[in-house]
Amino acid sequence: MRNTVIQKGRATPALGAIRILAAFVAILMLLPCMVACNLFGKTETTPEQTTQDPQGQQPQHEHIDYVSKTKLDMASTSLKIEATVKSYIDGDTTHFYVTPSPDFPEGVIKARYLAIDTPESTGRIEAWGKTAANHTKEMLKNAYAILLESDTETWNVDNNGRHLLWVWYKTDENSEWRNLNLEILQSGYAYASNSGQNRYGTTCMAALNQAMAEKLYVHSDQKDPAYPYDAAVMVSVKELRTNPADYEGAKVAIEGIVAQDTNGTLYIEQYDEEDEKYYGVSVYYGYSLATQATRFLKAGNLVYLVGIFQYATAVDAYQIGGLEYDRMKPGDPAFTHLIEAGQTVAYTLTDVATLRSGETQITSPDGDVTITFKGNYSALHTSVSLEGLTVVSTYTTDNEDSKNNGAISLTCEKDGVTITIRTIVLYEDGKIVTADRFEGKVIDVKGIVDSYTPEGKTQADIQVKVFSLDNITIH
């Protein structure tokens, strides 16, 4: 047997052969892993490049805050103007107040955010639409300052006349400007909209790709917990009122404030930021709805309703009926539920002439009934306040077997324009209030815009319906 002598920094041939053989075996053992990694397109990364996800499943790229890295260059050739919020429309559209100028003589800019497309939260609502809209609103609502920037050296507009802009904001006096468009992309609230074809295109695409890799919100496999998906079509009240035939017979989901609850009927109203007005819809739930639901379907509560939208010949209007409710699933978007109690009914102060203006034709879905509607039909089922009305005549319901005996109609006038005020049967100290209380008086009223068809006529007309003696003030 040969003796093996080990010298410093060197091995004998025998030991060297053993080491070579060991290295060869190690390579063979690693080969399957290397092949598998190549097959699935994975590459080796350094600890600085990866982090573990919350479940520790697989490595992810380190999150980069592109918003903090993007700086506003006040010396660039783009146009810039300071602004404050006028109204929040949705996730990618906001109306701003600016200092009046030749470019903006009315002092208002309707801004469409560049590079992003958030899901719809007005009209026919889409999954994650409300979440995106709420994020944009929250950022601007808490902003210390807001600045609007054009993408080029001019103010550019889209086909709808909205200005295409970058929206920057500061969180406090000493903070740097943050690009809200980019932040919305980075947070996963939006899809791409020409994201790479603009001033900050490279960064926008990087932020978008990161949000997609992190599977945030619209890019996730998760469902929006506030969206009904197959259970109903989620829409705004304005959408139902302006395009009713599109939803005839459909199960719809809406949210709004209960303006009035009376005899199994709700009047629901929702404020539209873009039109800066309320839209209303009546909801018939009858007497079969569970008691647990009727307890929160009260005036002043913000509610979420799911039911069938249909034309009701009996009231000459579209309404929602057949409410879906499950007391075992509170907050489930497939069912009616309370969102928040204790809101304020609007009772918008309204000019009588405006309320009485206009004329609308309504045709039933089968085409059998066409009604000409006199008055401001878009205000139907909303709460209004009217002041300074002079009562010129009265009428008290006194029909055989009528449940409304004692209800009063007041024909009122202001500035030469007449309007009918209709009350339910009003009581005071247990006694029915009679019409002589109001004859010849000047009154203020709060009520719901309703419709009626005068006896012997086919033309429907609007009236304001009052449900409480407290909502009539006599001067």
C-alpha cells in the first residue's frame, strides 16, 4: 500500500481523485433541480431581490414604491395648476375647482386621469369599482394640496370634453408631491389605459406589472366582497332612472338613503356627483318581508337593496320589488342589508318652477301603455323642500271604503306657478287634522316627489307628498 503524503495547499493523486468523484456525484444530484427550474422559467435570485409571501409559499420580487421614486419637475414644459376638489365622480375621474382663467373661464376642470382605467362605480357598477373610487376619494379628501399637470405643453381633452391629467397631491406642508395616477396603478385599483404612452410611461408600466405580479385587487384571483356577481346587476339609482327599459325584469342591487318608509313602500335616493343632484326610486316590499329587515328600512338609514326592477302599471312608474333578504347573511352583497344608520335625508331646497318644468313620455315594456308625464320627472321619488307656498285651495279625500279618508290635497302657488301638496292622513293629539288648518296660509313643506293621474285624465303629474305634520310649517 502506498503512503499518502499531504502537503500544504496540495493533495496527493489518490485524494484528488476522491474529490473529483465527489464533485461529479454532487453535479448529478443537482441536475434534476436545474432542469426543473429551467422548465418552469425560474432563475436564481439573491436575498436582496426576494421576499417571502405571508404564507411562505414562494419568493416574490421585492416591492418597490414607484410613487416615492417619481418626482414632480416644476421646471418641465408641462402645464400645471393648483386645484381643490369640486366633486368625486369615480376612481379615475374627479371634478376640480381652479382659479378662473382664459383656459378655464368657469374655474372648473373635469379631470380624466391619464394612464389608468378603474372599474366602473357609476351607472352599471363593476367589481372593485367602489373600492377604487373610495381610494381616490380618500387620498384627495385628506390631501394638504393638489396640483394638476398636463402630459404635454397643452391642456388635452378626451372625446367627452374631460381634461387628461396627472393628479399630484401632498399629505402635509413639508411632504413631497405624490402622483395619484401612478399610486392607483401601483395599488392594483386600475387596468392599463395607454399606460406606456405618456410622460411617465416607463414607471407606469413598471408599477402596473408589479401590481399584476402581486395580484392586487383587479389583478387578483379574489372576489370583491362587496359585489353581488351572479346574484344581481349592481347599478346606480341614476342608471335605473335614466335607462329603465335596460333593466326591466332584472334582479338589481342598489344602495341609497331611505328618504321615507310608508305602508310597505320605500323611497330611496342616491346623490350623483357628476350631475350634482339626487335620483330616487320607489321600492315596494309589502308586508311579507322579515321583521328583522323592516327594522332597518327606516328613513335616514343608508341601505343596500337587492330586488326585481319592473314597471308597475298601478303606479305608472318603474319600481323595485321582491326584496331578497337573509337574516343569516348580514352584509352579504347577494341580499338586502343595512350599511349605516343615522344618515340625513336631503330634503333638497327646490324652486317650484324648476320642479314643475318639463314633460316626459313613459312607455310600459310591452308598449301597451304610454303616459305623458308633466313636470320634472327626473326628480321623482326624491326628497325636496319647498318654501313660501300660498295655499289657494284644498281638497279632502272622502270616498266610501277609502283608507285615505282624511288625506288632504293642497293646491299651492308661488310666483304664478302651481304645485299640489298631498298629505297622508295627519293626526294631532289623536285627532285628524282638517284642511281648514292650511286654507289661505303661506307654508313651507318637506316631502317626497310623487306622481298621480288626475281623475278622468291620462296625463300623469307630479306632486309633493308629505308624511308628517311636522313637515309643514305655517307662517
